[in-house]
Amino acid sequence: MKTHKDLFVWQESVDFVTDIYRETSTFPKREMYGIIQQLRKAAVSIRSNISEGAGRNGVKQFRHFLFIALGSNSEIEVQLIVAKNLGFLSQSVFEELSETNSRIGKMLTTLIKSLNSSNL
């Protein structure tokens, strides 16, 4: 890996943040400091923690930040369900965002496992 920007999970998470911002812009304005902020913050957190961890000194610290990113990924899962249940997301948009979030979670898990097995 040259930089964190070479990681497909980072690239996917950048696109995901854009999708989350786009979709939450249609939510009711009363949710600006509620679910909108929570979804956006968690989506940005994934990308940011991958970047921060990669910029740290050593695999152990990188792994730590990847686990934080994975926690944000889990948080998004719940928030998307709530947004759908409240009628803020259509079923098709919910499924699309959920699939992307799930894919990012799997990539984070795979990256963590590869770092564990590399014994770096």
C-alpha cells in the first residue's frame, strides 16, 4: 500500500459519504441535528479513521482506527433502518445504502484480518 488512498475501502467510503450527504439533504429540516447529523458524522468517521490510522506509526495503531471505523459502520446500519422506518428513505434507496454500508464493513473486516495475519 502506497497510501490509504490506494485502499479500495477508503475509496468506497469517500463515495459513500457523498451518497449519505445527498440522500440526507432531502430529510426534514427538523432532523438537521438528529438523524441527518448522526448519519453524516458516522459516514465521515469511517473515511477519516481509515486515513488517520494509516497515517499513524505502525500496524497496531492502524488496526485500532479500523476498528473505530467498523463501529461507525455498525452505527450507520441502525440509523438507516430508523430513517427508513420514519419514511425518510424509500425502500430502494435504503437497500442501496445498506448494501454499500455492508460492503464497506466486509472490506474493513477483511483488512483487519489481513493485518492480524501479517504479523507486522
